[in-house]
Amino acid sequence: MGESQVKRPGAEGREDPVDGGPLRVAVLGAGQLGRALLTGLTGSNGGPRIELAASTRQPCDQGPGVRGISLEEDPRANNHLASWADIVVLAVKPTQTMPLVEDIADDVRPGSAVVTLAIGVTASAIQSALPPDVDAVRAMPNLAVEMRRAVTGLSPGPGAREEGIRRVRELFGLLGAVVEVPDERLDVLSMVSGAGPAYVCFLIEEFTAAARCLGFEDETARTLVDETFHGTMALLDAPGRTASSLLSEIASEGSATERAIATLAQSTIAEHTEQAMQAAVSRATELGASISRGRPPAR
């Protein structure tokens, strides 16, 4: 999509989305999370009518319903999309976020919202680099936006208006649960829900390895564990059911399952889980400090 395909604001008598026009969403830097976000939004039902556009470094098909433009084709692709969209989502690396904000600051539409997905970059920093009539919001979704079963943490920038916050909240609400937290808590939240799919995958791998140790072939072990995790999450979808109540139902007194859970409880799994999350939070803090100093973070 070249410049001719993304009209400048005002050229076509822009209709405000709250008055019935489509909500225009541009994702700048459609990497893994950006692509997942676009996939989820193209498959969402209900909510506002949405027009989607995305920029990438090189030409890349973003799938049906998404107009793509590459920086290779148009070096000012990000600027054009910023002037077109009601919500601009910055899905680039943390170290690239502030330079991108500064690059598009003069192009974003008055009354629009700029949403960043970067760890370690505060909403205050984003807001300070934007015009006062543009709302800055930080969002920390997880990869499950692709399936519209995500958890997204939101933190508005100082001075962000309720209308802009509401639009962003509703947008991510199409993709799952939304939790609003103070900006200083967002990186911590991301280490629980944002990194959560990685923890679950790690547990699945460990359970699969244990099944193999019990004599099951690899394919059988994976089927047993993968489908058990899927089924358990389906059970937890029942109204009023919690993990604690389901555990009580399954691990009845005197059962073999109760003995297995008791063995797990005597291990250090709870301690190690907390340590893992604390280590992740510490790394996020290091990344944020490196970005604020303008230096690439150490690996």
C-alpha cells in the first residue's frame, strides 16, 4: 500500500468512528506479536468496524483484511499510516520505540491514540514525545491475542483522555481480558501474563518428558499431555469454577492423584515459580534502565 492508498486526514472528510465510521488501526512493525494482534483483530466479531493496516521492513503479506506497506517500498510508510489511523500500535523492539515515536510525532492525527507494546518504556516518556492532543497508552498483551484469548495490561499516559483510553480498551477487549494497572506495575504484570504462555509451554514440555519416562512413546506422550491441558482449560471455562475448586474435585481424599499433588507440593515448584518471575522482572528493569540511558541492553 503506497501513499496513494492511505489518504491524508481531511482529504476525504474523515468521519469519526464514534459517529459510525470505521475505526482505523495501524500496526507499525508487524513482527510476531504485531502479526498475532492483526490475526486476532481480523477474526474478531462485534465491536466497532475496523480497518487494519500494517508496516513492515520488507514486503510481506499480512493476510486478508490487512493493507500492508513496507519501508522498503516507502521509507515514510510509518508516517503515512500514523496520519491515517485512529489508533497507532507500535509493535517494535523496546530500543526502537522512542525513535519511532519521535519520527511519527508530527504526523499523528489530533485526537488519535498511540499504543506501545514495549517493555521498559514508560507511558510518561511516550506521552512527552507526542503532541498534547494525542493520547499515549501502554499495552502489554500476550501472544494469545491471535486466538482472542489474551490478557492485556493497559496503562494510560499522564493526561490521556478517557475517550482515547476507552477506544484502546475496547480494541483490546475484542482480543480477551483487559486489566488496567499503574504504569510502574505494567512490566511486572507482563512477567505474569505476558510471559505466561512460555511458562505453560515449559510445564507442558516437563510433563511430556515425565510421560516418556513412564514408558510412553513420544507421540503418545505429547497427545496425552497436550490434550489434557486443552481439556483442563475447557473445564475451567465453566461458570464459577476455579483452579482450586477443580483441583479439589479431581484430587479426592485418599486418591492416587492426591498423592501426586502432595508430592508436587513438597517440592520447590512454588518457590521456583516465584523466583522465575522475579528474575524476569529484574531483567525487565535492566532493559528499561538501558533504554532510558540510550544504550542497547546487555544480553
